[in-house]
Amino acid sequence: MVALELAGRPPAESPVSCMELAEGLGRTIDLSEAALAHLVRAVDRSGEARRQGFTSTTAWLKKHLGMRPGRAKERLVLARQLERLPLVDKLMASSELSYGYAATIADAVCRTNDADTAAAESLLLGLKEQDCSAGQVARAAQRIHEVISERDGTDSPPSEARRPFTRSWIEKAKSLDGSSWVKMFLTPEDTAVFAQVLEPLAKPTGVGDDRDHGQRLANALMSVLSQGHRRSPVTIITTIETLEGDDAPGRMPDGTPVPAHRVRQIALNGGVSALVLGPGGHPLYLGRTTRFATPHQRRVLQALYATCAVSGCDIPSNLCEIHHTGGWKLGSPTDNDKLAPACAFHNRWIEENPHRVHTTHDATGRYLIHCLPTWDARNRPGHSPSDRAEPQKGDCRPEDP
């Protein structure tokens, strides 16, 4: 109400009074940011934004709170990290720490482990007590990352991306004219994939090619993302009877109906590639003879699944890896009724956290994989009451950072 009143009246004539009012209002805004961080964390952790149709919590912040992408991301990082920063949380809630310092410290620790986070929090708050600016605190955080990298013996990435981590990451900053700056860091495994796919497409094309390697690499990346480097097939699911003249419509993999006459026209112009189905409509059984799904099996799975089989993941199935639902190492065969598409992140996460995976089937018989928080996994049937526990700090969903 005080802020509403101040917004509706002209500033005081005295500059000193304006300074005092501005400082008081600033502290009020910082307290509001502390409250907002806790609310955003609750929304993010529950997945409510996705249930209401938003692609992410950030998308909800941009739409309903009118935030620009950078401001929305900054607030989401703070909301997610406050639980790991108890001193920052306490000081912010008591108006002893401004939002600027809190956001700077949260960004500094978003990819450090819990032990390094606690040490960094104490050190960076100490610098604030010495009247260092938020910019100086940010530079100190960068030096902390460099020390951690040297201690752990990890190769040092470029200066603007020096941070300890075990996963690849990409950050994109959009400019006012619609273009973007992108910075990224890849693990050795992802670096090998990046080089294998893009480097052959980034070679000089002849005398007239005046692009440098960086420009050719960017063009190669866009070619792959737009699938211009390969022929893009169209999958239509239909029956032999429809191809022979029946009026039963076909459908796209996402369920969109295709009139029978259009199905026959597409088949006539584009050709037909049969997908042979076994008993019960389950295609292409390979058993334990091979570990990796064949291109034909992938086409079948892409026809059955529009996206990654993990609940809430929207990565298209044609960009996913193939997951053995019973675990290849545990004896699961490479049969299509034992396979499901899973994005690279979830495929690795499921293998590393088998006790936190619950797999069911939807109404059409397709797999639906749920990645459980730690406390849900402990409270599943089969665990004794003594094993059950309430949510603990650090228990979280395997979502994007």
C-alpha cells in the first residue's frame, strides 16, 4: 500500500527526502523479492507451470509477471538456490541483504556441489561485509570457480564460462534486434558427438567460400537443427485396407487424422516403406542379438511416440535416444515392446537412478516413465516404514537447471 501511495504522488521537492524514500522503498522491494523467490520455488518444484500449459517456469514468469528473459532466469536461479544458501535466505528475509547481492551469490553457486557452495556462501558474504560491490563479489565468484577447477584437475574452459560441473550446458542471451549470443561448454563425450556431426559439414566449400571456421560451424549447426543435412521423411500410420481403397483415415504420429484419399496420394507420390508388426502389433524383435535399435525400429518408435517417454518432457522423439525399459544390462531385449524414446538427459538419468523410476502404460499401451523425487522413491510400496522419509534438502526433480 505504501508503494502504491508513493507511485501516485509526485516526488518530494527535497533531494534528501527523495534519497531516504528511495532507500526505504528499495529495502521493501528486496523483501518482496525474498517472498517472490519462495513462491517461485514452490511453483517450480511442483511443476504447476507445466500443468497450466507453459513450457517452463521461466515462460510463466515472462508471460504473467512481464519479465524479460534475463530477469526471469535470474529470479528462477535465485529461487532454486536459496535452499542451498541458508545464510543468504535468512539475511534476505530480514532485509539485511539486497536482492542484487543475493542473485549474484545464487548465480555463483548454481553448478557447485554442496560443500563448495557452503564455503563460497561464507566467503562471498564476507566480501559484502567488507563493502565490496556486487560486481566485485561476482569477480570473486569467478576466481572461486577457477580454484575449484585447479583443485579437481579439470581442464579450464574459456574465462567467461569457468565453472565446475559434470554436465554440458548452453546459455543464450537474446539481443534487442532478435539475434543472440550463445556460450556453451561440452563434456568430452558431447564434444566428440559435436565434432563428429558438425565438423564434416563445416569444411570449406570452394574458392568462393570466404567464411572463417566459426561461421562455417554456425552454419553447420543450423543445417543440422533445421534438418537440412538430410531428407526429412513424413510418417503416416495407416492400414493395408486403406491403401487398397478403404475409407478408414490414416493418422500422423501425433494423432492428427489424414483422409484416406490423401493417404493414398502421399503413398503414390512418396512411396511406401512397410513396418512389419509381430503378434499384438509389436514390431521388429531383435532379442539380445544386438544392443542398439535399428533405423526401422526408430521409425516405428517415432510413429508411436511424439516426444520423450518421460512424463513432462517435450523433446521430440526423433531427437531422442532409445531406452531399454527393463535395462539392457539387466537382460532386457532389443524388442520394440521393450523400447521407448528417451532424451539424452533422461536416458542417462534413468540409468543412474533406477530406484527413482516408475514406468506405466497409457491408454494406448505406450510406456509412460515417471522420474520420482528422492522422497517419493523412498515412500513407494516395498519400502519399510523405517525407510520412509520426508523431503530433504537437495531432493529435486531431474529438470533443466
